[in-house]
Amino acid sequence: MDTTSVRSGASSAPYLLTRDGNVLVWRFGFAALPDSAADPVGSRGFVRFTVNARADLPPGSTISNRAWVQMDDRPAVLTPLVENRFGTSG
């Protein structure tokens, strides 16, 4: 992906977006999310963004993506892997 093309969208709380090579980092300040046991839906934070594929990406390329989510001083949680295939139909 062309990480220089990232455009920020809506989010559940204000954040700072930084880029280190092809790694994007969203840092939220105080998100004030309720405890998931008390409010399962309201406890879900989110960030929306768009990013363009690189112009030199060969047809049929697969891009894999995942994230690490860390709250407070708890260990980070790894999200499921998401894969997108480009330049194919169906």
C-alpha cells in the first residue's frame, strides 16, 4: 500500500497518526471508553481511513493487514489477519 496516500476519516476519539516506513500508528489520548462488561457496543473504539494501492502492485497481489491494540498498561492484543487481493475480478 502507498502509506503516503493515507487519508484520515472518522474515529471514536481524537488521535495522532504517525508513519514509520510502511507502519501506520494511531495514538489515542484518553478515549473514555466504557468497560466492555458494562457496555459491549459502546466499548468498541474505531478509526476509519483510506489508503491507495501502490501503482506498481502486480495484478493478483495479496495485501495482508493486522493491528495491535493496546489499552492503558495492558499487553497489546493482536487483531485477526485481513487479506485483500487486488486486480482480480469476482
